[in-house]
Amino acid sequence: MNIKEPRSIRHVPAARAGRTVCKTSPHGEPFNTVLKQHIGPQVLMTHSNRIMRKFELPAATCLLLLCTFFFFGISFMLVNATRPFVLEDLTTLSRSLPIIVNSDRSDARNIYLDLGANWGQTLDLFPDICRSARRSICDQQYDVFSFEASPYISPFVEQLTRALNQGTAKPTPPFPSSGSSIDLKRINKEIGSPCPLETNALRKCFLDKYRDTLGTLQIDPKLNSSFLISSRLDSAGHGHGFRREKYTFIPAAVSDENSWLEIRQSFLGLLIGGTTTSGNAPNFSSLGDEYLPTVHVRTVNLNEWLEVNFKQEDTIIVKMDIEGAEHDVIKNMIKIGTHKLIDVLAWECHTKGGDCNFLRKALQQFTNIEVLEEGKDYNGWKSETV
């Protein structure tokens, strides 16, 4: 299913002078790196002639020296590019960079970031997480910013967010919404245990029961608009005048870069809160799992957004369940210093994205974030009915 919107190219300065990284929509142009200046034979011969005239060396000797230097330079870059990332690297990466803030905001705010909102069952989870972290501000007002990558779930979360802001009746999910297989077992028990308790039998039972409903889910192309997403991201730099919590839904995937992501959404993922990228989808065809049409969605550079819109005086509680993207996001968070903005991180770490033990050690060693593990320190669902 194609999502049409105006294309735009964002030029981001790369690490080396004279190089520009072009990030653009997947509908036509590839994501590539445009080199403004190439290193070729003419460049080598030019520098060789200069050295030959200055030091009166034979042309062959000068050219051999330049080629040798060029070869070892490329070899050094390739070795460092392919070297495994180890914990000690973060000693170098963790820097005390200043956090950029907007000068027009003087009052500290309470912020809850729901990264991986699923069907909205965690939009109001911040009081539970706050109490688990033994904070004294759990009953205060929060600004809530939620992210969800699945374009098949986003229309419902958009409706739910609107209802919460207007104080009207909340919409009912098209089927019992869960965030994991464990959560699915809890829901099965609440509705009278119509399905078997064994995990795969339980999954198959729910798939069979709601297959027709799952097949009718449609995306809303308007929610995949770069303009809409950017405007909602920009709204984070300003407070609000509402007396109750202000909910802002951002229909995009959390990442370490502003780009696009190809999403392959399965029926089972919709039931248990999982969205996969193409090529990384688990195979549950034996259970009768099916896939909806592949689509492209926006990705948001979380650390860049945090750095621009929030300050260290703010209290920021983060719930993170982003299906493996947490590995790159947190490594870059430590690298550029935005971890200093976050007070509490309630998360689920996915091994499909990397080494979770490495990430836990890095958070413990290089940050002051209080880390809560889902299923151990807090539940992945609200303790009271939302």
C-alpha cells in the first residue's frame, strides 16, 4: 500500500567536510550519501606532482608514497568501522555536552514519554511507574507524548488521544488489547479463560477468534504526513494551558535518526503489541499468522528531539518498548549526553536488537537514570482501568 505525500530532502552535514548525507522519502529516491568530492586518479596525480616539484623526488616514488598512505588510511577506517562496539567505548563516548534548551521556557515541567504506545493501554501508566520509582510527584500534572510505529494501530491511538484531551468517552479497541504474551494471558483470564493457557495455543486461539477483525484494519495516510509529525514534535517545546494532562500523539517510530522505516505488520503483532521491520519478522505461520501490506513510516531521532525541547530541570519519565531500537537510541543517548535529561526509564529490552546486558551495564555505569524492568519493577499495563 503506497502512502503518498510531498517529498522532501533533508541535508545533514556528515562527519567529513565536503560530504552531505541525503535522507528522503522511500517513494522513489534511495537513501544514499552524495560525495561532493571524489578521490580518484587525477587527485592523486595532482598531489604527486606537487611533492615531486617540492622535494625533487622521482615521479614513481611520489606516486607510490601517496598510494601507500591512501591504502593505510582506508584500511584504518574499515577496521574501525567493523570493530565490535564494547562497553569501554562508552568511556570515550560519554561526554559532558551542554543540553540545548529553548530560552522562552522558564518553568520546569513533568513529562511522560510513552515510546511504543501500542493500543494506548500505557498512555496513563506514568503514575504507576512514578510510584514504582518512589517519586514524590506522582499526582502532579504531566505532559504526555506518545509514539507508535504501526500505521494500523495509529488511527485508534489518534482517536483515544483526542478523547482524553476533550474529556469525552474513550473509544473501544477492536479486540482486547495486550502488550505481550504475558499480558494476553492476563486478558484471557479476565474474560473467563476461553483459550488454552499454553503460549502458542493461546496465540492461535486469539488469532482465530479475531482474524476477521484484524483483516479489516486500515491505515490513515494523513497520519503519516511529515508536516503533521513535525508540527507535533515541535509542540513539545511549549507548555499548555489545560488543567488536565495534555496528550500529544506522534504517529512515528522512535529511532536514532530522522528517516523512514519499512514496516511489516503481522496479525499476531497487532494482538500482542509487536511491530517488525521487513526481513526481521518471526515466523508464526504454523499458528495461522498473516501479514498486512508493507508500508513506510517516519522515524524520529529521539535524542535530537529531547535535546532541543527539554531541559534538565524538567522531570522526565520514559516508558520504552520499541522492539529492539533501544540499543542504538540508548548508545547515542550516552554519546551525546541527553541521558542527563531523563529521570526514570521503564523499559523492556529486546535481544533481537543487541546485547541487553551490555546496555544495562552502560546505563548503570554512565548515567544516573533510575531503570525499571517491565515485569519485575512494574507491570506493562495500568493497575487501574484506563
